[in-house]
Amino acid sequence: MAEERRQKQCSVVLPTESMKAMAESVGVGQLQEESCVALSEEVSYRIKEIAQDALKFMHHGKRRKLTTSDIDNALKLKNVEPLYGFQSQEFIPFRFASGGGRELHFYEEKEVDLSDIINTPLPRVPLDVSLKAPKEQQKAESTEPLKVVKPGQEEEGTIQGKSQGATAPDGKGQYLKGLIRLKPRSTHELSVEQQLYYKEITEACVGSCEAKRAEALQSIATDPGLYQMLPRFSTFISEGVRVNVVQNNLALLIYLMRMVKALMDNPTLYLEKYLHELIPAVVTCIVSKQLCLRPDVDNHWALRDFAARLMAQSCKTFSTTTNNIQSRITKTFTKSWLDDKTQWTTRYGCIAGLAELGPDVIKTLILPRLAVEGARIKAVMEGPVVSNIDKIGADHVQSLLLKHCASVIAKIRPQPDNVEQYRTDYGYLGPMLCSHVMKARTQAALQAQQVNRTTLTITQPRPTLSVSQSGLSGSTGPRTPSIIKVPSSLALMSPRPGTPSQPSPPATKYIVMATSAGAASTQQVITLSSSQSASPVTSTVPSATSTLQPLVKLESGSGPGLTASRPLQKYIVVSLPSSASSSLETKSSVLPTSISSTPLDTGMKLDRSESPGASTQSPH
Amino acid sequence: MAAVQSGMGEGVEEKDIKTEPASDGFGNNNANDGRLVSTSPGSNAPAASNKPVAGGPPEDQQTLLAVLQFLRKNKLTESVEILRREAGLPEDDLDPNGADSSGAGTGGAAGSVDSDAGDASSLLTRVTVSSSAAAQAPTKGTIQSDCCQVYDGASGGPVPGNSAAGEDQPDVSVVLSAYSQQGDPALYEVYYSSLKRFIETVLDCHRAELSQVFYPLFVHMYLELVYNNHENEAKAFFEKFSGDQECYYEDDLRVLSSLTKKEHMRGNETLLDFRTSKFVLRISRDSYQLLKRHLQERQNNQIWNIIQEHLYIDIFDGMPRSKSQIDAMSGSLAGEAKREANKAKVYYGLLKEPEIELPLDDEDEEAENEEGKPKKKKPKKDSMGSKSKKQDPNAPSQSRIPLPELKDSDKLDKIMYMKEATKRIRLGPDNLPSICFYSFLNAYQGLTAVDFTDDSSLIAGGFADSTVRVWSVTPKKLRKVKSAADLNLIDKESDDVLERIMDEKTASESKILYGHSGPVYGISFSPDRNYLLSSSEDGTVRLWSLQTFTCLVGYKGHNYPVWDTHFSPHGYYFVSGGHDRVARLWATDHYQPLRMFSGHLADITCTRFHPNSNYLATGSSDRTIRLWDVLNGNCVRIFTGHKGPIHALAFSPNGKFLASGATDGRVLLWDIGHGLMVGELKGHTDTIYSLRFSRDGEILASGSMDNTVRLWDAMKAFDDLETDDFTAATGHIHLQDNSQELLLGTYLTKSTPVIHLHFTRRNLLLAAGAYNP
């Protein structure tokens, strides 16, 4: 092979046509053929000679590319004037042209207008030569690790630090090589911008400002570049849940679950690697015995519903034959549901979690147990009053079962719905099921588009705020948003409204949200008490605290009994129908000053108090 | 050469060397013109003197010479030819005592010599016309033939017949005229292939040795064809046989291939190299006899003539060498080194370290002691390595080369060095050094040279844009001395006067030194960190002050690019070498060189001082390394074996070994005392630009264009050697291929060729290169 190459080398001679072309270009026409041959041989030889010398300069310049300056230097060696003006920007400045059977390489020289050059702004000065090395190298000769100066940009794979004493017995050479292999596993540092972003987002997600939270969640759900931060987010969530479950901080748990939802909504994130952190958090929020300080009044049921839905969604998305998420989750839920000692709260969570997994699961796992569960509920509802909490729990479980099972039964059972038949099939729950099923059938028949409201109830308990509470909360200092947990002392400070000893007649509540650009919008809660109060009572809540924005269902231009202060205001009226079983939101107050004694999440209230708008009470 | 030596000898005796030595040398050379010199008077270079003349008394020769001279003067070329044939004189040969025949119109007629005493036809005499060109200015040609002073008379003697034609370039024409003999061009191929056939059929043991003949024969036959205007035959010859040559001659073949006309031969340096030097072959006596018998039987005079004229066959008794043994040593432009060339004694031991008391009160006394009884103080080994006070028989005497006295600051530095040395990490295969890489960013392919100070506090870079930049890599910034006017104002009596003379306003991390007018190819710090040397394409070496950051001296002497320069480890002296094939020894306070070392057949690409400052090594594009004695300018070692231009050299800290790296990507290890190749380290895939031994000599680091730093187990490489029985007499070392065992680590940069390496005093390895996106 070398031989072939060499033979080629010795035979390369410039074509005589080139000689002719060059002669013409300097004004010599009609060059003799013999002259051309002689010239071309001579020129070829000289060019080779110069190229060989130029190579020498390339080697000494410690380069791999031959440059025009090497040729210049080689010419200087021969005492030949170098070619001036050949500093081309391109590596090969020649152009090729062919036509009329002739092929030609030429050097394109454009005419340049001098004034153009003068008038164009000067190009940026190229960066000056600089020296990069580990800064601490001097003192670090033996003790400190040598840091990579610019990760990924330029470094020895070997740069490493090793204390002189700590020489591994197995040989440093292997250690060095090991380092190189391990390098990809190193954690990726977030850039400063990413760190800022992460801080802002997490603060906003658990902070007090609902508008910010909405923005932050929106960002998590849509931003395509979050992959780097994903491990941090998942740790944030799992740690947050762990802490706040212990502290029964319902609000923060809700916020964290919303973060999970946002993460799952983001199409660019692939959560599978972080499920080991997220799933336990979510399951905790579903089945935990206690999620709030006052289980009797706080609507932790909504959180359980929401988390159950998240769980179902992640099962759908991530369950594979290898990780078996769905079957493992199902097993967990069923096991604790079947346990007799299980509390009503957990029981509710288990059923919700199972029910969200789909009609098939309901049909195979829940329906067969309806009779047993019915008996249990009956024991609580109709038996001696053991505890109010149990009763509330049983009540919720009952409504949950009715809600989920009715639609399934409506599909699988033949048309005539006989109450007695239902009673024999499903025991205590039978009659209620029957009515629900009939309702479901009629609804399906009517093709009602109405969305099931209850799916939106997680924020139900929060919108109302009592004046007395907010006045009190003015004394509490602002909470630092970066801390996930609310100090328990704060929670304790808040007055605990008396637990209603008995369910009051449900009152319909309307929440009117007024949004206007710029000014802090207010939100008014009007409780129309059907029984005691004749006049609507209005309390104004700064809209920043509202978690209702995404939940708006009704919108009407004229809120009942509401006086619009600004013409541009938009009124959003959300009706919160009190469910039949709910005893929570039934408070209505006659006192104009303390409008509502509706049990509220204390943590939430305190959160809100810090916003400046809190002091502006109802303008009316 | 003798004159040069004596002149140098005088000069060296005192530290204040005047600039005369070099000019003396030339003067004496010129004074020899026209003298008939049969043996170079006073030539004491053992390498240069060959066996005494074998046949024919000198009187006869002189008569013959006189007659020939007369005939030639009268342009009776035919008669000259006839007479020569009558006398049985072959056309041309060299003799070793051409030591004085400097090519610049020297008239010295060479004596005669015989390389093979037993051969009757080998009586060679020669005549040189004393031409009118005696007063020629020294040109490159001069230097060319200067080389023979040391390199055993390589200069081709002028031969009748062509002197008139060479008025403009007498040396070249004289050289070329050796090819004027005519043979039938058509027969060249026949001759060559018959020899080839013969060699292919001889016994295996001889075949490898005899195959060495192919390449020089091929080259010279080709050149003869070209010279005699047989262009087509030459091309055909080249195409037919060039493929047979060893691959490591490819570069030279490429040059040859472009050379197809007689006119091209003039001024072609490679060609001159072939002609001015005899290609040296080492062949066992048996093999040689075989070859000779064959050629005589076949009456193959053409080839025989070439062998006689252009080849030097170094015959040894004993077993023929194997192919691998031959390959290890061959590859240089002019064949292997003659055995005689490496016989001179080399004092490779280290000089004794001056004893420095930690309290620095009596330092003057110390210095006097050193001056006073230098002979008594025999140098010991590495002061750090062995504590024994025993004198090292291999070390030169302390005053063999006058060295500068130690200044207070030097002593302080030595103390610092010793303190650092106590903290030095002991390296070994199990304890490899950390490597810290300094990358030059935005260098745009312009970084051409780097050097670190010995204490690793400064880095200097030479750039293709003619600048030299100095960086401080410690928090201590670089400051200039104040201007003269400001210096007047400071209190000279104060204790911190050294601090006060510095101008704080100029403090910066780096300084740029402007002065060169071409790319800076070599750079070297002085050991005391006060000076910086840079060598450039513009032919100058510049000395810069690191106090004022200005240029102090421009040393002019090289007419062509200066590829490398290096400060002596003791300061004061430095060496430079470049395209003009001459290495020059300078002292910082002399603007002319003290010594000129000529002998290389191509560019000197790298230069390096021995740790004891008594010797220096030069690597060259002719693929040889030479070791020169600073005292007398002799070449004491020639190392062949590289297959490409040598770009890196490194002496082991104990002075016993030399490592060299070349474009062929191999590192070769040499034993200086025995003059032998002792190791070959294969692994790099591109030019090696940097080599460095760790401070204790356990690890050899090599940095290459292939973006890697490799660490080699130097201890093992040299230890294995000791167990080998030294075949010093023949020099036929058999190298086992153990590169993989010796390689301790390979470390890749991302895209940065490694062009410099440096071990700090504590054995941290620093590397430098320009990031090359």
C-alpha cells in the first residue's frame, strides 16, 4: 500500500494547461509546449520542496493543520518573498469552475468597497489568550482535590486529587481509571438560574399567594426544561409529605399533591425513575389515619379523593409488567380495607383509591363487599353514638360507595330497579343504591353533561374566612414561605371554633370572586342561610388566597345581592352545594361581624393573613 | 577542528569567556587552506581517526597527487581518468582526517585510508584542487562539511572534472561530481535486481544484515541516474524498487521521488546529506565476505563502486544480527552510528551540590571554599538520592566547566528546594502522580512552546504571533522594577529594599513580551527565574529580564529559524539549535557563541543540557541524537534508532539515561555511559512533544500530539536492563517488547495536545497545552 502511495507521489506533476493558463494571466501568450512541460516539472518540484519545508514549520508549531503562514515561512527559508495577502478566512479559499471542457480552480477575489469596510462597525475583539488551571493547585499539591475547572469544557480526565497519605492499597492507577469511568455518574449541579427557579417555584407552591402558586404549577406542568430539577422536586415532595402528615398540615399536603399533579401533567418529564419517592407520598395522602388537625370538620376527604385520582393516573401511566404498580397498589388498598380495625378515614382512602382505578376494579373488588360494608356503616349510623368522628367517616364512606358503585351497577344490572332486590343484594346500602342507580340511569338517559361536582371539591372548605379569625391573624408574623411545614405553634394559636354538636341545616354558599386588573381583587363569600339568616352575609377574602380560580364553575354577571364597586370587575360565582351528608359547611352565622363560623383550616387562615389584602375587609 | 578545540579550551578556562573562540576556529580553518593534510594535526577526537593508512607509502600518494593536480590544472581530464585507472584508484572515497577540510574552499587534500585492509583495490588517494574560492564566506555548505570534524570525515572530497562548473556553488558541485562516473543506465536495474536476488537467496542469518545495503544502494543508484540525466530510467528505477525499502525511509523517499532532474540536485539539502555523509552499515564479517565475494564474482563493479564510495561498512566479528536488532537501530538519515563514535568516555555523573549551611552568614566563605579546592571535592550522586559522600567516578570534576558562583538568592532557592524535597511524594507504580493540566484558552492554534520554572511559580508561553507571555500561577503577581527616576527616591538602606524597588502599579497576573518577528519555537527559564530565553523563526534567541520584563539581548548567529533553546541547569550557559543544523553554546554575557556543534545532517529540533552542564544533547530531523561535550565541542555519542524527527529529550535526574521522543510516537531510552539503546516505549500515536522524568527518576511522563499523557515505569525499564548482560562491545542490544508492562497510565485530554510537562519539586505533574476546539 505504501508502495502505491509513493508511486502516486512521484508521478504527480502539474498539468501543462495550468502553465498555459498562468502564462496567459501574466500576459505571455502562445507558450511553447516544451516550455510548458519543462516549467510544469520545475514548478511541481519546487512546490513539493516548499511543502516539505512548510511541514517542518507545522510540526514545530505543534499543529496538525498546515497553514498559509507555514508556507510563507518555508518561502522565507528559500529567500523567496512570501505571498502576501493570503491570510484567508477559509481553510481552502479556492473555487472550482468548469465549462467548455476545461476545469479550473481559481482564487476568488471580490472587489471590496473601501467605504463599506470603513463604515462597518469593528468586529468584536477576539478573546485574549488565557491560562486555565485549578486555582488551588499551588497549595493543593498533595492534600486537596484538584477541581475540574470548567466541567465538560476542557479537562484532563486524570485531574483528581488524592491525599498523599490515602493511597489506596489496590494501586492508584486503578483508582485513576475508576475515576474516569465513574465520572458520568456524578450529580449534575444546577446552574445558578436553575437554583433560583427551583427556589422560586417551591416557595410559590407552598406559599400563601394563590396566584403565584397557580403560576408556579402552570410552569411545572408546561416547562420543558425541568428534567435536571426533577430529582429535587420529588425529594421536596416526599419530604414535605412526610413532615406534614406528622403535623397534620392539610393545606400543605394539598399543595404538594397539586405539585405532583403538575409534574405528571408535564409531557416532557419522565417520572418513572422517581416513582419510588412520589408513590409513597401520594399513598400516604390517601390512606393516612389523620391528615388534618380536626378530622371532624376539615375536609381531608377531598385530599384523599384527589390523591386517589393521582394514584390512578400514575397507575395508568407507569404501571408495567415489570414494576406491577397497579397490582401492588390494589393489593395494599384491599388489604387494609379488609382489616376490621381499620379506621374510617383509612377505609375511605382505600375505597377511593380502588374506586378510582376504574369500573373493573369496582366490579370485582368493591361490589362483592358492599353488603359487609353496609352492615358496618349501619352499625355506626344507627347504633349507639360512639364518636362523632366515626359517624362522619361512615357517612363519607357511604356516600363514596354510593357515588362510585351506582354508575357501575347501572351498567351491569338489568333495568328494573327493585328496592327490595337491592336490599337483598347489597344489604343496608341497597335502598340508597337503588335510588342512586335510578338517578344515574336518568342522568345517562338525559345525557346530562353535568360534570360531577364532587370531583372539584378539594378546595371546598377553604374559601370562607371569618372576620374574627383574620383579625386575630393579623398578629401572627408572616410565615417564611420556603419552609414547608407551618410551625405548629401557629396552628395552636388559632382559635378553635367549637365543634358543631349536631348537623345544621345545609346552607347554600355562593362565592363571588371579583377579578380586576391591577388592584387586589377581592372575593366575597355570601352565605345564604336558608333557615336563620335573612340577609346575605358577605365576607371579603383577598383573592390572592383563593384557591378557587381553577374550580370556577358558574359565572354570572350579577351576583346575588352583591354590589359591584368597580365596573370592570368580573364576578364569578361558585356555588357550593352542600351535599346531603355533609355536616361541615353548614354553618351560618347571624352575627354580621363574625360572619361565618364555618370550620376552617387554621393553617390556611394564617397563611392568608399575611397577604396585605387581608386587612381590607369588605368594603360594604 | 583542532584549532577550534584549542581555542575553546582556552576560552573555557575562565568564566569570563571572550568571544574569540568561535572566530578563532574559523580563522584557523581558513589558515589551513591549501595545506596538504594527511593527518589532521592535533586532532584528538578519537572518533575521527580511523585505522591507519594501509597500503602505499605517503610519498607515492603525494607524487600521484601532484601529477593529478597538474593534469587537472591543464584540463586534461582524459589523462586524469587514464592515470587513475592505471593507478587502480577508485573514483572517490573519504577519509576520516578530512577534519580540516572545511568545505568553504578548503584546499586541504585528504589523505588516504582504507576501511578494509585486506582488499587490494581499496587504496584510495585523493587530491583536492586548491581552488580560488578559499575565502568563501561560511555558508550552509560550510557547516555541512564542518560536521565531518566530529562525524568522522563525512565531507565528500572534491574530485577532478567538475571544478570549473561549480564556481557559484563549489561545495555542491563538488559533492555532486562524485556521480559523474558513467555506467550504462539500462543496466542499473539489472545490477540492482541481481543483487536483490542474491540477497534473497542467502542464508537467513545473513539476509537481514545484507538487506541493509538495499536502501543506500537504491538511493545512490537513483541519484547517479538523475545526475547523469537519465530521467526516465531514474523514474523507472524508482518505481520499480522504491516499494522494497523499509517503511521508515518513507520521508526520504518522498523527497527523492520529487527529484528527477540534475538541476534539482543543486540546493537540495536531503541530497547533500546523502552525499556528504557515508551511510553507515554494521555488518558481521561473515556477511560482508559473502557480499564481497558475490560482487567480485559477478564483476558487478557498479555496485561495488557505490559501496566503496558512499557506504561505510562497519565490520564486526561475531554473530550476524537479527532483523529486529537491525530495525531497532536503523532509521536515521545516514545509517547507524559507528561503534567508534560512542566509545568516548562520558562523565555522566552529577556535580556535587554545594553545601549550604542553613544560617546564611558564612556564605562568602562557602563560595571561596568551592572556588579554592574544587578538585578535591568530588561530586557525589544526587544530593537528595544518596547521602553517601563517596565520590562518583563517573562525574566530571567540579571545575571542568566553569560555572557561575552561587548568589545569595540562589542559595536561598536551594534551601527552598531542599525543604520542598523533603515533602516530595515518593512515586512508583502504586503511587502515580496527580496531573494538573494548564490549558491555554483562545490560543487559536498559536501556542508553540511552553516552559515552567523549576519551582513551578511561573509559566511562559511562546506563540506563533511572535509574542512571549509569562503568567504567574501563584497569588504573587508579576511586577516590574520601578523606573530609574523612581529608584533614586527609595531608601537603599532599608531592609525591604528588594520589595521597594518593585512597582506595585504594574502588578498583574501575566505579562507580554514583544520583540520577536516570527513564531517563537523555543522557550526556557533560567534556573534563578531572573531570565527567560526565547528562540524564534526570525533566527534570533532573545534573553528577557523577568525583573523589568524587557528584552536584554538578542543573540544573532543562526541565520535560519531557531527551533529550540535551553538554559543550563546551572544558569549562565545556554544552547540553541535550529534549521542551520548547528547547535550553538552561548553564555548570557557574550553576544557570540562559545561553541558551535555541527554534525547533524538535518535541522536540530530540540536541545537539552545534561544535569551536570558538561554535556548537551541535540535531537534532529536526521533522526539521530547527539551528545556533545561542552568542554571541547566533541560529539561523544550518536544515537540512532528513531524513525522520525526527534522532538523531545529528557535526561534522567541521575544523569545516566536519556529519553527521546519523536514523530514516530515512540520513546527510546538510552544509556549514556555505554552508548546503547536500552528501551523502547510504544504507545503514543502521534508526535511526542514532551518528556520528563519525575524528580526521583521513577516515572517517565510523555506528552503527545495525540492528546494523551502517558506515564511509564522508568525504574523497571532501567532495572530490567541491569539484569541483561551488557553487550557493550558490540552494542547489539536485544530489546524485549515490554511497553505494555511499563505503561502505568494513559490520560486523555479532551482536545488539547500536550506540549509540555513538568514535575514540581514535590512530584506533582504539571502539563500544558492549548485547547484546540
